[in-house]
Amino acid sequence: MADINQAKKYVNMTDLNPPLARGKAADAKHGDGSRAAKGGALPEAKLQEFAELLFFAYRDFTGDPDAILADFGFGRAHHRVLHFVNRHSGLRVADLLEILNITKQSLGRVLKQLIDQGYIMQQAGAADRRERLLFPTERGRALAERLAAPQIVRLAAALEAAGPAPRRRCAFFSKP
Amino acid sequence: MADINQAKKYVNMTDLNPPLARGKAADAKHGDGSRAAKGGALPEAKLQEFAELLFFAYRDFTGDPDAILADFGFGRAHHRVLHFVNRHSGLRVADLLEILNITKQSLGRVLKQLIDQGYIMQQAGAADRRERLLFPTERGRALAERLAAPQIVRLAAALEAAGPAPRRRCAFFSKP
DNA sequence: TGGTTTATGTCAGCCATGTTGACTTAATTT
DNA sequence: AAATTAAGTCAACATGGCTGACATAAACCA
């Protein structure tokens, strides 16, 4: 696909067209730019580049499954629901709402389709029978795995190319 | 915000509720699961966890600017456009279309607003006067930096927590 | 020169997926 | 028995993708 090369092209543009040539004067004015660099971390330009890479990564990462989903009449929202039900089998609807950070109504729309079409099953909670625990059906599990496959391949390739990793933890969730 | 802790909770659930306990039988059936692991890479379970982390990362990464954008009556689409115009000042409309992977009409809607409200300027190309080169205005640059700030902080925190990095290249764009 | 292609802009409408607000039902808690 | 909670649903609306059609100006080409 051409878009991947386009991404490369523009990521490379970063070097050809260094953003801090313009940015430096402004950083002096606003002054909060270098705050992040305290402790000898990466310069702001590199962090900006990283942000850009994250955009491209996510765009491409979701691109493969999106194409598969289209054949099923589903969208990315269905993927997210199916993924978490598959990976955290038996979770409650309320759990899913918190994970996805969307409203009950938004979730309801896609969840109903997945249930009606036999990808997800519900089961009343044993302790609290108000709760609807969600489980993937065999069909649901199969689709979830099919959607995950290209992403797994992409990640494996990326991590392999990144070289042997030291043991590291992800700090994305530490509040800035 | 509570959602960040929720994310942690569910990422941790991965360990409490190992997905391969159920997944293993299926992997034997489908057989393509371990393909990614050739070459001594991470096991599929870890890659799945990584995929999940990428979802949470992107969700939280875009959350901060989204809140700021709402005050301006803008959305995430405006952010993306403004970001790339700011970082790659002088790019053509066609370039932006390829970067963002959206249609001319979708871009047009948000670009028009950004131009009308004085965040982006256009200038006919010197060599080819059909081209409209895009530049941020001072106002546009200021907003772009304000939107980038929380993301920079997040990234700096994440990378710092990840520890001193060996020189590594991002292989997200290498086709699987 | 005149016809074709290219870069951009625009109108109109559709679809997916997010939002609020109001309300129901069933089950649990007080 | 009353209040709270988990879930489901209806209606209306906003954002930001999409397609298709078409207009304009500039560049290119024969």
C-alpha cells in the first residue's frame, strides 16, 4: 500500500525540514517546551517526532483489521468490543464501558449487533443476577483472532526490528 | 482521571486472567498464532498485550488535546491538520491528503474552518501556481504547541520510565 | 494554439460512531 | 417497602469519515 511509503516520506521530512528551526524562537516565548526534557530526556523535537510516529502507527495498525471488518459489515467499534470480550472473557457491561470510555448508548448499538449475529453471548452474573457477563462465542473468538493476526504480525516485526529489549515497563499511564 | 486507573486494572487483568489459557487449544486448531514468534520474538500473549496497550496509549494520548480542542469548537481532525501543517510548514494540500489518508472532501471541511478562523494560511506555489502551500499563522502555531504540550509531557514521562534507550529504529512501517 | 491533465475547491447526501437526556425493568441493598 | 444499581432502549444531535458530480485555474502536451 502506498500510504506506508507516504508515512515514511513524511517521517523523513522531519529530518529534512527540522521543525525546531522555526520552533526555537517560539519555545523561548512560551517557555514550557523544554520542561519535559528535564532529567536528560529526549529533546522536544524528538518527542514531537515520536508523537507523529504514534499517529502513523495507530493509523496503520487499525488499517488491516478495518479492511477485514468491512467484509462483515462491522466497524472499528465492533473490533474493540470483540477484542476486550475475547481477551477478558466474562467481563461486565459496566467494565467494558470504563475500558472503552464511551457511553452506554454507544456501546449498546454495537454490542447488540455482535450479540444478535452470534459473536458474543451474555450470561447473568452468579452473585449479582443484574450483571450481564459477556463471553465470545466460538464464532466470536475466531473473528477476534482473525482481526488480531495482522496486528500481531506488525507488532512482532516492529519489536524484532527494535532489537533485543531490556526489561522495561510501559509508563504511558503515569499521569504527566 | 479514573479511566487511567481502569486501564491499569484491565491491563493487569491480562496477567490474572491469562488469555492463552483459553487461547491455547484454539491456537493449535488455527495454527497461525505462533508464526509471529519465529526468530525468538515475544510470545503471542505478550504481543496481544502490547496491542491492548497501544489502544490505551492512543486513547489517553488523544484525550488531553481533545479536551482543549472542545473549547475552540474543534475536533481531533482539526488537530491532525494543524499538527502537520505546523510541523511540515509549506506542504501542499495533496501531501496532507496522503498523510492523513482521508478524502479531499473530509479534509476540506476542517481545513476551511482552520483557514477561515485564522489558524492556517494558504499561498500559491512558486513553481506551480495551482498548488496551495499551507502555513500555520502565529495563532495556529500557538494552538498547535498548546495541543502538543500535554502529549510531549506524556511521551517524555513514558520514555523516561522506559529507561535509557539503545539507538533503535521504528519498524512500524515495515509491511508484515 | 487548443485540448487534456492536474491541483484544488465545493455541493449534496450517506454512514458510523460518538454525545445528552429521559425513561423502563429487574435485582440488589438499605 | 423504598432506594439504589445494572442494564437496556428511544430519540435527537454532532463529528468526521465516505461517494459522486462538477467547477476553476494552471500546467502540460501535441
